[in-house]
Amino acid sequence: MVGTHALRLDTSLELLVERLEVATGACVLATIVNTVGSTYRKAGARMLLEADGRLTGLLSGGCFEHDLREHADRMLATGVPHVVSYDARGDDDLVFGIGAGCEGAMRILLEPAARGSRATAALQAAAALLARDEPAVLAVVHAGVAGSLGTRFWCHRCSDPGEPELVAACRAAAANKTATVAQWQEAGVDCQAWVQFVAPSPRVLVCGAGPDVEPVVAQLHALRFQVTVVDHRAAYADPARFPGAQVSLGPAATVAERIPLERYFAAVVMSHHLASDAKYLTALSASPLPHIGLLGPRNRRDRLLADIGPVAAALLGGRLRGPVGLDIGAVTPEAIALAIVAEVHSLAAGRLQVPRERTIPSR
């Protein structure tokens, strides 16, 4: 539920799981387990490398993927997980060899990820929880005895992933909703794991299904946000128009009865129908949904707030953002969609905090 855990903007895990379900050849899972300084991706970012050369995901801007592929090929030949380190903090950038100038370093664990492997099973188990809006914990053991390196799945209902110190770190990550590090010794060998708290991706509700909603949904889907579109018009509420989204047909006044609003992070009201927008705002005002965007000029927003009466008070203090969208000078439907989606993403990242509305307009 919104508010019970952090939001996750890196949705590459689901992308990899989808690819693993159809990949037929040998695969290598590459996971960043530690970074220092400025790097393109951070710990927890993953990439899938297949024996035929296909890559899914990205760990850098193309700086070392070719070199990483050579390491992956060697790992496939031996079947033994190992760590690869890249350091671009020197002036001559000898490790990268291409003068990336990123001034950062990272450690990447490579492990087998064929169908039925421990890594694949761990990612699939985490994705199954995330699909139900439940967070998951993944422990990536990157230092230790032979045979212990790799990705493991943990949740409070499943069997523990091994050593007491690792179990304790998994429980702490779940309780604190943040990543942590586990360290222990086994047979005289120092062992270490990076333990990742994986939150569900944001859910966004779009109230209205007109033509200008299509680019909004397409861009949210490209970010792999979970999107639901609602409308009272059967001609508009057509699932074929919104690939990757759920679509619900019904009166605006019943949106709270049909949709579990407590599961959503943000809503965008853009039906272009004044009476319906008023009903959407009324329903959303009574929900725990923290961010509500309203399409249209300020005078239309003020009229709607005046029309819905006392319930408008629940939308004040920055909860209602209208006109919705960052000011990027948008004039086309696609650019307006970009402005809206950029604002939603910024809110999910915690970058927009300034309240916009403090008083209820009078008519």
C-alpha cells in the first residue's frame, strides 16, 4: 500500500524476468553490488547477457559492456560466479580504456542465470511479490567460499537464505526499507553480501481516456509504472488503446468503489468533462492517494474546486497539482504527456515538494 514502503523507479528487474521467461540459451546475470563516486548506474542495477550476444538492461552508457561480455563468456565456460571491477577514477582511465571520465568505480557480480538457476528463481520470486504490491528482499553474495556466490531471495514467509548474519541483514532491510550489507565468516573465509530492499513500482491512475491520454499511458508504460485508466465512455475505455494498462469502464462517481485507490501513488484527472472531473476529484479527495494532478488552466481548476465544495479542503497543501505537468513549454499532446509524466516521476523520486494550492477559490 502507498505509504507503507518506498517507491522503486528502477524497474529493470521485471524487464529481466520477462526476458528470462523466453530465453532459450545460456545467460549470465550481471548485478552491480557496490559503487564509489559518479557512475551511470548504482548498486542493484542488473543486466542479462546471453550467449548469442543479446543484452537486456544497461549498466553503463556503453562504456564497458563489450568488456563485460568477454568476462561473461569466460564465466559461461566455467559456470563459476565471479566479480568484475571497473575503476574510472584515474586520469588515464586504464581499466575502461576509452577515457569515459566518469570518475567512479563499481563491482559487478556475474552468475549463471539459465532457466531453473538460483538467480532466475530468486528474480522470479521477487517479481511475483512485486506484482502483488508487496516488497521483496534480494541478497547478492559477492564474496565468500566457492559455490556461495550468487543472488538469493528472502521474504518473511519463505525459508531463510542461509547464514544467520545474512538472515539478520535481510530482516533489517525489510524492516528499514533500505539496502544493507551482511558480513560473516565461513570456513575461515570472509563473506559479504549486498542486501537489496526491492519496493513495488509506482501505480498511477488516469481518470479519463480521451485521445491525449494515449501518449501519457505509453510514456508511463515505458517507465514500467503500473497504470490504470478509467472512463465513463465505452468508446474511450477500450483496452486496445492502452497496451500495458488496466482499463475500467464506469461512472466517475463510482471510481472509489471499482478501484482500490489506497494502492496508488498518483492520479491524473484529464477527462475533459467538467462534471466527471468534479466527481473524480470528490472521490480522490476522500482517498489516501497522496498526489492528484488536474489537467486544464487555473480558472478551470478554481471552478472545479469551488464546485465540489467543502471536500476541496482535503486537496490543499500541495496534494492537488493543477495545472498538472512541469513547465517545459509543451504545445503538442506528446509534449504535454511528457510534462505530466515528468512531474509524476519527479514526485515519485521526491524531487517536487512545494505546495501549489493553499486556499479554496470562491465563486
